[in-house]
Amino acid sequence: MQISILGCGWLGFPLAKKLVEDGYSVKGSTTTASKMQELSSEGITPYKLELYDNGVQGDMSSFLSNSDILIIDIPPGLRRNPEADFTGKITNIISFIEKSGIQKLIFVSSTSVFEDQESFPEYTEESNPNGTSAAAKQLIACENLLIDNPNFDATIVRFGGLISKDRHPVTMLSNKSGLKNADAPANLIQREDCIELLSKIIENDEFGTVFNAAYPEHPKKSEYYTKEAKSRNIKAPEYDQNRPSKGKIISSKNLDKIGFEFKYEI
């Protein structure tokens, strides 16, 4: 079986390596020429592809050719550039997917499609995405574009905040003060569990499904990040305890269906 991974970055690259180890033939895309050799050295067939609002730079047709599954794992970049047209980028590649004949697709989305509220609502896959920010609206639109397309079966995976041993948000929050949402629940997931879940979806041929994926424990953000800062011997972030917190709890009903269990605590 051949798999194309659009976006071999912080998550996509180790995922590609895992799939190669599992015996799949893997094509992987990158936006930087310098990473081509790195992908190739891991047994991944490299492609240099760049998505734009109005088109694609690179040989997208060859990248998708003869693949059974496409995994779309490209960062929307909407925090840095709220004006970016991520929906346009996804729209532009749909015609390539349709022409390629690929029948199965995984789209890496985010739990940010759900709105934070003072009541800390619990969202499952049965909950309708209700995010109102510009970024959330674009992600919701992308999910719908893929789910509603009759030419392939799209599985949507909404990850919580991604963390790993070498990348944790507390390092960016350290030394900051006046942070809001002190009591909001944390919704995080370790990168290794993300990779395991995506592999499990492929193994179980679970397409046409939606998964929420965040570790099932949700400590208060202020308590969690204080603990994480202490464990790293860095200054803990300071939260404004006088402001009401907005947040949410991300739950999943569908992970059990494929026998997925979290192995890495947040």
C-alpha cells in the first residue's frame, strides 16, 4: 500500500518514518529543498510542494499518483497570519485528489473548531463545530469540503494541543504574566499518541469517520503549567485569577471503536 503525506513537518515526518517501518511505501512533501535529502534518507520519496491561495507549486499529480491514502497535515498558519486563505489552499488541491483516484483521506484538524465558553462545555464527535474565530471558521469549512466530497472517504482527526519531550508550550509561556483562562481545562496530546492514532486509523481502514483526540485528563491550565515549569526549573507563568475563564473539555466516543488507548500522559 502506498501513502502520500502532504506535510512532513514536526508531526508528518515522524509519522512517515513510522509508516515506512510498518512496511508502507510513503511519499512525503516538504516546502524546503534542504529537507528533500533528509526525507529520502529515511526511505520516503520526497516531493517539494508549496500550496498557495490560487494554485500549487510542484508536481502534485505525481505526488498523488498510485497512492491508496492521502494524509493532509499542513499547518494552517492562521495564528501568525489570520488573513491567510487556508480554505482556498485545500480547495485548490481537491481537483488533484479527484483526478488521482485516491479513495481514502485523513485530514489533520484541530479542536479549535469548538468554541471556548465560561461553562467549559464538553464536546464529542457528535457535537457540531461552533467556533466563531476566523481560523475556526476556515478549519470547519475545510472539514466540510472534504467530508462532503463524494469522490473519496475522508476521516477528520481533531487533535488537541500537540506536545512532545522536545516541544512544550510552557517554554513559551514561562515569564509571562497576566495570562487569561487560569481555570480552563487543558486539552493536550503527546505526538507519539498522535502517530499511533493515525497509524491505527490506517490499520483499521477507518475512513469516513471523525475523531476528537486529546488526553482524557484535563487539569486546570494554571495548575498544569505551573507544575510543568517547576519540572523544567523555569519560571512559572502567572495567570490573572480575577478574570473569568473560558474553555472546553474535548472528549471522544470514537477512539474506543478502533481500540485506541493513550500511552503517554500529558
